[in-house]
Amino acid sequence: MNNDYLLQEIKSISDDVQKKILNAKDKSELLDIYNKYIASNGILSQKKNNILKSKSIVDKKTAILKINSFFDEVKKCFEAQKKSIINAELLKENEDISLPAFDLSVKGINPIHLIREKIIDIFFGMGFKIYHSNDIDDEYYNFTLMNIASNHVSRDMENTFYIDQKLLLCTHTSHAQGRAMEETKGKPLKIISPGKCFRKDDDDLTHSHQFMQIEGLMIDKNINLGNLKAILEIFVKKMFGENRKMRLRNSFFPFTEPSIEMDISCDNCCGVGCYKCKNTGYIEVLGAGIVNPKVLEMNGYNSKVYSGLAFGIGIERIAILKYGIDNIRRFYTNDIRFLKDFKG
Amino acid sequence: MLVSFNFLKKFIDFKNLSPKDLVEKMDVFGFEIENVTDTNINNLVVGKVINCNKIPDTHLNVCNIFLGDKYGVKQIVCGANNMRNGIKVIVALPGAKLPKAEIQEMTIKGHKSCGMCCSLEELGIDKQFVKDKNCIYEVDKKISIGEENILKKLGFADIIFNVKLPYNRPDLMSILNFAEELSKLFKKKFKNLKIPQIKTIINNDFILKNTSDKCSLIAICIVKNVIVSESSEEIKKILFSFGMQPVNNVVDYANYVMLLTGCPIHIYDYDKFSSKEIIIENNKSNCDFLALNNKKYLLNNNDIVASSNNKIICLSGIIGSLDYSCTTKTKNIVIEVGNFDILAIRRTSLRLNLLTESSKRFIQGIDNSFYYEKAIKILAALIKKDNDNCLVSDVLKIDKNQISRKKKNKISISVQKINSILNTKYKSNVIFATLKRCFSSVQKVKKDLFIVYCDEKRSDIQNINDVAEEILRFLGFESIKNELPKINMSLNNLSQKEDNIKKIKNHLHAFLYEVLTYVLVSEEDSELFDFLLLNEQKYKIINPIINERSCIRKSLIPSLLKIVSDNLIKQNNNFGIFEISNINTHEGEKLFLSVVLTGYNMLRGKMLKIPYSNFYLKGIFNSICDILNIDKNKFFLNKLNITKNELHPGKHAGIFLDGNLIGYFGEIHQDISIKYGIKEKTFVMELNLGNIFSLAENSEIKFKKIPNSRFVERDLCLLVDKNMSSTEVVNIIKKSGGNFIKNVEVFDVYEGKDFKDKKSIAFNIIFLDDAKTLTNDEVNDFMKNIIDSLSKKNIFLRE
């Protein structure tokens, strides 16, 4: 038999198969074609085998090469068509990505906790250790060791919650100063102490019988007002941003001398004066000062060798200023819609 | 303290310093200004009524008023009784902000009205000055038409500062001292009041006794032949600007002198005394006292009183008695000045809810002992000015602290020390000059060393730091050099506890809201959910504000349930909250974590939601163990003895560690749902984190080898007694199945009617030998052992 004729036949079949493949509409049609022609017992394969077995073929080597090239073409065509059919099918499985996602969002945090962490981070970064003190303490630590006179109005039953004659709910975090100094026994220290405080105020828009403070205390040789100013400035910049100006005012606290109060420029009017800052351009932030030598001596420090600085930060106040919260009640109502806005 | 700008100006020449500058600077000097009230009103003009016609059937008049060339003639409708042709009136034009209203142009009964004719009361001037309520103010003829600064002309325009004085400066409760202080701070001239010399002509015929340990000073002076009348307008205006009510000239003078000197003064009617004695005591119990204000008070032996002939004549430091008060009929008076214990006055004042100008001053802590003689002299002179025939006696006094007071406090000041406190580089001469501004007596010892002798009124100056503060007030903060402290370095890390709390919080934030609640709760709430502190006696507040907040909580759960219920009312549903907080106990603080879940866990919004359950809480507990690297098998879950119906008796668990309860979780009982008004299914968990943290201390992560062999798994579906827990079955399987059981997991539970008192549980068992892959035959042998052991316990394969 003529080589050419045989090869011609295979070529025409393979051309035919390629057409069929390209016309196939889905996977099963394609599979049928495969089984009918390409599979080992398919028509094309049979033809190929026939040629291979045939003894009449003159130049077998060239013939096989030729047949294989036909076969490769068919297979290539088949794979290409298979891919395009699969892709077409996948395309049909179109997903509406606008549907709801799984809720993996971080939930809200009461801003008091957020601010507490933020303040701790700032002072921790400056080397202050966290010192924990109880919310209930002896009046000796809360008042006496803080140089608060025995007839001072804050000691009255009208202003402070008492558990018995001596124990009370701390009215500030300053009692931690006495506790920390007692533990440190006259050595240098630098601590911050967060805590809950209680005063006998009726709860309203600006008052809360419970609130949170962070106390700061640093005692060492040569601690001075310039140190305090530098530390507070870092705090203001980190908490409120580089653009906020700070202002110091004279004040009075029994446990610090000199005592100062720190204001920051009003974010609403940038220091020009508006309703928010009561036309002063500044908003009060915290109280601080140089530790009164009397307090150092009372707590076992030699005031001739050591000096200290101290500050007390109202966390609610910072949160109100930082987030523009309208009143202090929000913090203790814990409305989920309110909490939602505050994330870590 | 209220301070009138007009009054201050009598003692200081402020020159070009405006009230606004004053406020700004005072703030920095440490005098906090709580508010500023400007009593002046803009858009007021004096006008003359040129015609006035009644509107029929009303009390109103339509008036034409000439307001001068600038404003011309305006038509105004006015209903005042005394409105008539020819009078001069104060007209508030549209835009004028009166204390109670802003004036606008309007139409009344069809007549246009371009403003309002004002009474003094309408202008915010105290009723004291208003003769007839329904009358408008008739301006004196001398004042010209078109005058716009009428309130200033009448002396009613003033600026009132409400100053919050520092606690350590009670001496500034006197306007004289306050003005002197300001004059020093502002470097302005201080015009001191001249203390008049009074000739004492008559004898002080009183006997004075002081049996009270709460009175350190008492002094009296007698003035005869006084004429009691109405005070001059000037005195009335001053008292008014300080928020005080004029009474009569004598009492008003006494109040005026109190404003000047800060020294409260009491006036008795001399002739009302049946015996000429005054005794200060505090041993009257259960006495009725009729005070000047016409109210009766019940006094006890904590109250300091002045008595005479066994009658209480004055509640010392607070208010006098009505019977001995100075009235228009009074001819002769007794002036009394005293100094009393702050605490005693404060307690009495608060108990009786009686805060007077006098008691306010004592409560702030005045020590008037330094000024009393001055005060009596000024007062006597003022009274004598009204009637030259007055006869003044000498001053009779008992002064306990006379000697100790005379000692002046002496403080040595080194320039170097001041600079080291403030971190400044002030030169010696600057500090010396400033000290001379602050203190009346400063001595130069060396170039860099001074001695300050403190004025007796400045009891707040006790050491060099106090002096440094004064220098700071006078020189400001600008020269202070910002400088971070130079200190030794040391390791600064979070404590294990803080670190653990941080880890847990960060983890929980992914699915729970973190809340903050009050420590104080009601007595009822303090007894709920106290499983973890059952034997703990509760802390009660002895002086609560309200019963709602009278106890320290023993559990966070009631507070959290309150938040859930509040949120449900606000239509916030389906959420979980937590709080980590210390609980105060008699053994110190304990750290609790509490979680409350309500409704559904909205995994994918409303498309995929799973109701919260105890197993969610169990998952939280397990995850906390994981975070802390604690083996959760150390804990044992068991039912609690529920006595107060807090938890669902069937759906809860206590978490035990070595037999001690360290936590619990469960669905809330119906009783609690009703109490808190929670309609959704709600689950609570509370853990004593302290106990859990103690386990974490010794846990360290160690590398474990990962086997190369493959595991073989088998499923087992069993019929089990309904009351049996899955753990019990798992334990039997583990025990009987050999050492190669790696894991036994429940994958299905079914309770149907067809099983009666049984339930079906399906387990998946994983066998793994680290050394080699187990063969089927080997595993079949293990399974046979397991099934045999189970059948001995009456557990059989489900058919």
C-alpha cells in the first residue's frame, strides 16, 4: 500500500477530529471524542497501530514521525479545548462578592481602657515601672502621708466613701506614692500607678463617683521642675500630637511644692478662645509638681539628698479631650454603639 | 470667692490692664477664674417720652420716645404703671441682651414696638434696688438723652470674677490682701486702706469666757449711741456686687469690713443682754435655736455657741440669734469677732445645711486672728462716721495663740538651691529682687544666701520649696529649661501578671467588647453570683450616697448583666462583653475576668448565626489556657450547688483546680432574666485569673518530635445512659484502647424518643504509633478491647 495514502487518511481523520474537538460544547462531548478517537482503542490509535504493524510501509521511521506530529496536534487541540471549556464552566460559577463577609472584626474597647494603655505605654517607654496599688486603703496613706491636713475638707464623710473608721475608697491614686516609697525604702524610684478613684459626687454629665487616674512619681538625686516639664511635654506630644501647645500654671496640692497645672491648647479654636475652652484658648489636663520635701521626709526619704516629681492624670479627662466625648456618663453606660468606635 | 472689678480698682491702679488680661494672668498665677460676669448691657439708651397714648381695653401705652440725635424717635409699647409724658427712661434697643431675654422688634396689639423700656430688675439689678416691681426706672433729669453707658453712670456696670483660691491661701479671702497680692504680681501700686485711730471713751463692761477648745480667739467691743438706718447706695452696690443682701447700715458695714479684711464680724444689740456676759462653749445638747433667718435649728454639743445668761445668742462662726440681732430700734451694739475650728464649723454648717458668708469663710480655713483688731477699728470708724456721737469701748479679748503667732517663720534661701529646684539659671540679684517683691522682710546674708522672714498671714510658706513656688509665680515658667532627668538605666518590663492580662485582652478583643463598670453595687446585687467568694464577708460603705451603690461587689456579673439589659433596651442585640477587674476582699485584691454573652454569635451577619452557648464560654476558657500555655486537663468541670437561682441548674459548670472552685460558667436562671429584664438567652462566665496565672508561672514551651508514621482512624457509635457524660465514655475508651490512642473526639450526639433513657454518641478515635504506621489488624484488636470494656459498663454499639 502507498505510504502517502495511509498518511493522507490519518491526516484527514485528525483534521476531522480537531474540528470536532473545537466544536465540542462541554466536557462530556469532549470526553466522547477522546474515547472515540484518541484513547488507546480509539480510531486514530488503531490507525496508527495498523501502520506500525503493516509490513508494506517503506520508510517506517519517517511515517511514524509524521503520524506522531498529527497525534500531537490533535492532543494539543484537545488540551486547549479542555482548558477553555473548563474556564467557561468556572466562569458560570460567578460569585457575588458583595455578600456579607465573616465577622472577624475586632470588637470595641471602652476608651478608658484604651487611654489607660496609651498612657502606660508612653511612660513605660520613658522607663517608669507599673506599680499596682489597691483601690481600698487606709486613710493614713490616702491623706496623712500625702500631707493632707487632719481637718481638710476631703476627709469628710460628705466627700469620701468610708468602709470603717480607717479604711476608705481611695479618693486619688496618690496613695500609691506612699505605698511605693514605703516599699522602696529611701532608694530612687520611678513608677506609674493606675487605679480607680472614688469621690462622693452625684453622677451627672461632668461628675462620676468612680473614675480612673494614673499617678506618676519619680525620686532621684537632682530631680527638678525642668525634668517634669520635659516629661510632660513628651506626654502631650505623644498623646495629642506634635502641634498641641502646652501651658503651665501655678496651682496648689498639699503633696507637691511647687505645684503646677498643665493645660493644652484648645483643639477647637487652636488657642484663639471659644466655648469649649471658655474663651481661654487652653484646656486643663493634669496636675503635677515637685514632691513636697515634707512628703519625702514623712515617707522615709532624705529630702536633702533626694528630690522628686509627681503627676496625676485623670484618664476620663484625657479620653474626653482626645476623642471629643460629650460627657463622662458615656464611659460607664457602655452602649455597644459607643464602644464600637474604639478599637485597639 | 466673688471679686468685683470696680471694688478692686479702689485699691489698685490697673492703668491699661483690661479685665481680660487680668483673667488670663490670674489663671497663670494660680488663681483659677471659674467664671466672669459682665453686668454691663449693650444697646441701652436713655430717652425721653415725648408722647404716650393708651391702647383701649389694655394696660398698654404706645409711646414715642426721643433717644437723641443718633437714634431719633422710636415707637415703643410699654405696660408700666408709671409710664407718662416727660419722664426719662432706659430703653433697651433690639439686640440688647437682658438677663432674661434678648430684645427684638415686634408688633403688640397691632402696634410696632422697637424696643423696651426697662425696670432695674429687668436689667439684672437686684430686687433690693427696685422700689416697685411694675415700674420702669425713671432716670435722673441730670443724665442726658442719648446716654448709652447708663449702667456705668448709675454704678451698676461691673465685672465680677469668681475666683477659686488655692487651699493654702485663706489669707486672700480678704479683698485688701487679694488686692495687695495682685498689685505685687502685676507690679501695680497698691492703695492701702488707712486704719483709723478711734478714741475709746467708754468702759467695756462685759465679762468674756471661753470654755470651748474649738475657739482660739474671741474679742468684743461696745459701741453706744448708734443710729440704725438704711445704708448708702454705695455700700449697697458693693455688697450687691459680692452677692450679698443689704440689711441696715450697721450690719452692712460689718459685712463690708468682712469683705475688706476677711474677718467675719457679728453684731449684737447691747440692750438685749440681761446680764453682761458672753460665754463661748460647746456643751449644749438638744437645744433649739432661733436664728436670724427666722429658722429654728436643733443644736448639739458639737456646735460652738455663744451664750449669755444661759441663752444661746449666736451659733458661732455661722449665724446669730434673732432675739439679739441688731434692728432699726437698736441704740447700742456689741461687736464680736472670733476664730473657730474649721472642722467644727464645717460639720455644723453641713449638718444644718446652713452656709452663710461667715461660715463659708471659716470652712475655707481663714485664720482671722491677725486682722481682728484692724477689723474692729475699721468698723467702729465707719459707724462713727454716720453718727459722730458714737461712743466706742476698748476691746476685750481672749486670744489663746497670741504668743506663738508672733514668732515669724525664718527660711534661708540659697540661690543655687532655688535654681536646682526650678532648673533655672536665675542670677542672685534677680532672686533677691523677686523675694523682696514677695515678702515684706528679706535679709541678704551673703551674695548667694538670703533669709526670708515670713509675714504672719502667710502660714503656707514653710520651706524653701514654698519659696521656690513663689518665685515661679512671680517670674513665670519661661526660664525653666526642659531637660529629661539623668538617671541610671535599669530593666523595665511588664510584670508577669500585666503581661498575661495584656495577652488575654488582646485575644478577647477579637470577639468581645471590653467594658468598664462601677465597683459599688446595691446590697442585693452584691450577694448574687458570688460563687467564687462565698465565704467572704462583704465590704459595706458606711456613708453611701444611694443604696444602689452601697456595697463593694463580689462578682462582676451583676454589673455586666445590667449593661446587657441597658443595651437590649436600646436595640443593641447579639453581643458578648467582658471586663477584667480587681475585686476587693479582706485578703487583698483578686483579679477576676467575667464574660457575658447574649443572643447569637453573628458569624456572618444574619446569613450565618449560631446561638451563644455554654460551649462558647468553654471555648473561651480553653483559649485562655492555651494563651497562658496551661494544660486545660488540670481543670475539672462539675456542677455547683445553686441556692440562689442565679444559674440554670442543668446548664452550668464550676471549674475546679485541685478541688478548689476557680471559675464557673452557665446560662442565667429565669429568675435573673426577669430581674434584669433580659429576654434573650444569656450566658455568663467568671474566672479567678489569679488562680489561673499561678499555673502559668511554671509553664514553658518545649519542642515535641513530629512522627513520620501515619495515623489510623475509626468511628464508634454508642448508646449511652442519658446521664452519662461524654468524658466518662472517652475515659473508658482511652483506658481500654491501649497506648496508641492519640485522640478521642465526639462528632455527634443524638437524643431521640426511640432511645428512651439512652442517647447516642458518636466518637472518632485516632490511633498513632510514633514509630511505625499501625496495621488494620492491630487496630482491629484495639477496637475489640474497647468494645469489650464498654459492654461491661453497659455501653453497646448502636445498631
